[in-house]
Amino acid sequence: MTLSRLLTLCLFTLLPLTSLADDTTLSTLQQRWAEINYQVPARQRAEAFEKLAAQASTAVQAEPGSAELRIWHGIILSTWAGAKGGLGALGLVKDARRELERALEINPGALDGSAYTSLGSLYYQVPGWPVGFGDDEKAEQMLQQALMLNPDGIDPNYFYGDFLQRQHRYREAAGALEKALAAPERAGRTVADQGRREEARTLLASVQEKLD
């Protein structure tokens, strides 16, 4: 067997293992994020997210070309910022934005466009200039792009519904939230789905009160 043939065989043997390791790490980050976000007491979340962010950073350093890992690093950073609160969290959301933008550069369709969903949610929740980079117009553009890639997904519909209700567009918000509640279950994401559905039900009830 020639050396080039041997190297080719080795390469194709290693590629599935790398992909499998990447998928396992991603699943671990997703599951731990859901546990912290929905099951850990609020006062303990910031510290837990800090530790998870360090794990995600290590994973990205090991696989810098993985858009999926960068998306989840960005999600964890932004959720950590929300748990931490205050102006001290602004640096974290800026780091999250950079990570999500890098994920879009690598693969805008990764995880059904989740980078668009997460960026959109940052743009409408972060304060605008001169404090932060918040921008409602950009937020809607990002969220609509996410829905083009994943029209029936629970997350893009939930965050678009939240954005719309903050804009006092209650009828549109109700439609988006109802669609979020009707979204199909995601394999391996039971805790996250249950938590997001509860958030969607609570927000929909508030929106419907405003419509009555």
C-alpha cells in the first residue's frame, strides 16, 4: 500500500470520529444549558453559566471551524449575561455577538439558522447606543431570516413573538407564540422544549389579555 493511500484511509477513518466527538460535545452543552436555565435556582445560574461558558470556549478552541459550537458558545455567553445582569454583562453580550457573527460566516444555515435567532434576540434585548448595540430593525431582520430557515421551530417563533409584543404588535405576537407552542419536539432537547413552552404559554396569556 502506498503512503498516499494509507494517509487517505487514515483521514477517512478519523473524520467520522471527529464529527462524533463534536456532536457529543454539542449535546452536552445543550443539555447542561437547559438544566441551568430551567432547573437551577436563579441565584446560582450566573456561576453555573460561567463554568459552562468556559467549557464551550474550550470546545471552540478545539474545533474553531464548527459553526454549531460557536453558536452554543454565543448562546451560553448571552444567557450568562442575562443571569449576571447590569452593565457588567455588556461585555459578555458583545462577546456573544462576535461568536454568533463568526458562526454565520462559517455556515449561516447551521442548526437551522440558530445564529440568526440568537443574534435577533440580542439586538432587541440589549440597550441601544450609546450604552449597547441594540437595534430593533436589525432584530426583526435577523428573526425573520431565522424563520425563513426554520419556520416551524419553537425558538425562532418564541423570540419573534416576544419581539412583536415588545413592539405592541399583539395580534402578530399571538400568532407567533401559538406557532411556537405547536412546534414539534426536538430529539434530546426535552428539558429545553418544556421550559420554552412554559415561557411561550406565559407570554401568550399576557398578550391575549392585551387583545381582550
